[in-house]
Amino acid sequence: MNNFNFYNPVSIIFGKNTIAELSKHLPQDAKILFLYGGGSIKRNGVYEQVAKALKGFDYIEFSGIEPNPSYETMMEAYEIAKREGITFLLPVGGGSVIDGTKFLAAALCLPEGVEPWGILQGTVEVKQAMPLGCVLTLPATGSEMNGNSVVSRKSTHEKLSFGSPFVMPKFSILDPEVCFSLPDRQIANGIVDAFVHVMEQYLTIPNNTPLQDLWAEGVLRVLIDSAPVVMNEHQNYDAMANFMWSATMALNGIISRGAIEDWSTHVIGHELTALYGIDHARTLAMVLPGNMNVRRTVKGDKILQYGERIWGISKGSKDERIDATIAKTVEFFESLGVPTRLSAYDLKKDTCEKVAQRLAARGVVHFGEAGDITPEVVEKILANRL
Ligand code: NZQ
Ligand code: ZN
């Protein structure tokens, strides 16, 4: 097991009607910026619940944060926050609203004259951030309990991420009932995203992490069991609660401590979103099976463990079991209505080359848990899913 530090200070408030408790967690004297997305919260009653909880507080609103939040939109929020003397940020939404707000939180605390995009390029260090607290409306990213943020720049078609303990939320409110209004597509995306988060931290190289493995397998198990129920009965509280908590646990740092992590499926997937605007989870559903197939030597031992413990695959040669395990994973994603082939998005061979070249141009040329992913391997992984 690798050495590790573990620090997760996010206070989770989970369950029915918990938005009403918001006022207990907000600093009384704060000037609050309440941020949200394209308006789903106005249609499902969440906006009213938040507005009611904010009675008596000094706050203004910023709306219109898009899926795959853009630097351009967040810089509009930046100008408003500076002008209005905002001291606390309250994102209400899915991963995009929360991620955009984390970037804003870090940008607002930079020294005068420093270009905030540098945070995402890795050229500007985050040394402090404005405090934020979240109301989550979409189980998927784990952003509500981690320090990660992914932001896109429209003008350059870049999608980059940063991580900092300073942007971890002070609290996150998770009421499964607010997810009842999610469309099928977002529920399916959320399940796939959380599933692949576990895989990036678990389906790597054995590293004497039996407890972390069991936690990871537990999250996968609950996601698989809840999936058909939440897909068919959006208002099933018990299934939604289990899905929501699993998605948070998939990426709050616990399952990866001491383990060897990959994240190459995300790195490649982000390029597909940046180039073609494909939903984050859908890019992962294409890339992961190709990654497992092409990198079966690196991932082989863990694929066999995952295949046996999650899908009950124990017969056949090593390669046969790996093939059967990949087929089960693909079947699971497809059962949610999430395509796993590039052709489903009209993408062809030139896409494989383009993605490899874009990563190479940014110097991303040896990545993955074994540092074995070169531009040629990126091409192979994508070509495997044409
Ligand atoms: O914008 P509104 O109108 O609110 O609608 C949203 C949006 O259109 C809608 N929605 C959210 N909650 C709803 C709802 N509709 C009905 N009822 C509700 N309760 O869902 C749509 C998608 O929302 P979005 O926030 O974009 O989805 P998600 O949570 O999947 O976030 C995706 C973003 O997170 C990043 C992704 O790259 C992508 O940019 N990620 C962030 C990570 C992190 N911070 O740790 C890790 C992930 O790997 C991921 O990269
Ligand atoms: Zn993800």
C-alpha cells in the first residue's frame, strides 16, 4: 500500500427535506452568491426551497452555468462577485454548477492581475479560495465532496481540470428527492460516471489494498443494483438515496487512498467532450471498454478480480475471462441506454488520431497507472471502439 494523507472536511447533510437546514450552515454575516444552471431548479421546486431557506440572508443570484461549465460564463460571475463584494458561494445544481463555482472560488482569491485560466493550465497555484457550500441536484461527479473542478474554454475548445483542498465545500446538502425530476439521460450518465470513477481508482495494478478494493466493489455493487430501479422508477426514494450516496463515495478520496490510480479514461474522454460536446459520462462509456481491452496486460489481474467478484466470471482462460468481463461492462452501460461505440456519435478513425495529437501537443504523452499510454496507445484505445 502506498503512503497517503487523507483529509476530507466536507460536512454532508443527507436526506429528505434537508434544504430547509441550509440557514444553519451558512455564515450569518455573509454576502452570498447563489449560483445555478439552466433552470431545472425552477421547474422542480428546488429554487423555492433554497430561496425560502435564504430568507433574511444578504444574497444575489447568478444563473446560466451550462453543462461543462465554461471559463467565459464563470468570468461573468467573477465580475459580479467582485463588484458586489461577495464573501460566500452557494452553488445549487449538478457537477457543472459546483465545478464552475470552485473555479470561481479560487479565481476570486488570486492576487490582482493574475489570469485565472492559469489555475486550469497548472501555471497558477491555488493558495486560498472563497468558501462555498453546495446543494447537489444530480448524483454523478462526487464534486460535492471533493476538491476537483473541470472547466472548459469555449474559444479554444479546451477542457481542463484542477484540484485543491481549498475548494472543497464547507458543506453539501444531498436530498435524494430533488433528483426525482432528473431525465433518464442524466440518471444514466450519473450511474456511468460514478461507475467509471470507481474503475479509475480500482481497476489498476494490485497494491495490497484489500479494504479499498472491497469499498470500491461495494460502490460498484450498489450502483449496479440501484440502476434498473432508479431508471424505471425515478421517484423511488430508497434506490435514489443509495445511488446518490454511492456516487459521492465513488469520488470523495476514500477508496483510492494507498491505491494506484489511472484516470486515463477521463483524460481521453475530456478531449471528446471538448471536441464534440458529447456528455462526459458518454465519453467514458466509449473509452473504458477500449482501455480495458488494449491495456489488458497492465490491468489484467484487477480485471480478473472485478470480473469474478462483480460479474461472477470465473471460467475460461485469462483472455476469455477478460473478454467476458469487458462484455459485461459494455452490456451494463448499454442497458442504461448509453452507447459504447464511437459510431453511435458518427465518429470515425480521424477522431482517434485527432485526440492523440491534441494530448501529445499538450505534452500528455506517458499517462495511465503504468505511464504506458503514449499517443499510439490513445489511438488504439479509441480505434477499439469504432
Ligand atoms: O442546468 P440545469 O437546468 O440545472 O440542468 C442540468 C443540466 O442540463 C440537469 N439537472 C441537474 N439536476 C437536475 C437536472 N435536471 C432535472 N432535475 C435535476 N434534479 O442535468 C444537466 C447536466 O448537469 P451537469 O451538472 O452538467 O451534470 P453532471 O453532474 O454530470 O456534471 C458534469 C460535469 O462535471 C465534470 C464533467 O467533466 C462535467 O463538466 N466532472 C467533475 C468531476 C469532479 N468535480 O470531481 C469529476 C467528473 O469526472 C467530471 O469530469
Ligand atoms: Zn467523471
